[in-house]
Amino acid sequence: MILIVDDEPDLRKVLSRSLVHHGYRVETAGDGAEAFDFLKSSDCKCMLLDINMPRINGVELLLLMQAEDIHIPTIVMAGFEDYDEAEMKQFSNVATLLHKPFQLDEALEAIKKYALPPSKS
């Protein structure tokens, strides 16, 4: 299962539809607090994570994950001015960084690298 965490409903919807179309199971969260609750009780294999969100932002969520020893390959989605890849790689869960705006194909390629193949159901 792939978790998409972003406070932009339209982006969550587009990413979710694309991933489901490619055979992945998908869940979504609108902020880091909702995502953290979900991560503690799920079989998440990969996460797409926005950085700038209300309540608990992406960096705070990464810190919480480290503190709770939650290890999930995370593809960070951030604006060019937010962070660079070297800054994000300091977090053990971060697999790669996608700068917004990105193409859906970029996200799919990153997920293929870090998540299990889609289910064949």
C-alpha cells in the first residue's frame, strides 16, 4: 500500500487515481498528523510526502517516524525553494526528492524503485 500525504486535495486525487490505475493500493492523508496515526497501524510500503502542510508538516512527520522507529521508504514532494536532496537525505526514511511541479511519470518511477510491485488483484 502507498500512502499519499498532501494538503492539496486535487494533487492527492490525481496521484491516487494514477497509482490505482497502475495497480497499487492507495490511502491518502491531508496532513502529517493524520498520516502518523495511519503509519502506526498500517502495512504501508512507500509514502509520497509533501513538506508544507498544516498541523504536522513533512519534516516533523519524518522526525516522528525516526523517533518511533518507523521505516518506510519516503518520496518527498517539495517546492524548489523548500529543501534540496542533500537536506532531505539526512532523514533515514527519505528515498528521494521530487520537486514540485513534477510529472506523474516521475512519481511512478520513484515508487517502482522503492515500493513492492503493484498487486495483481
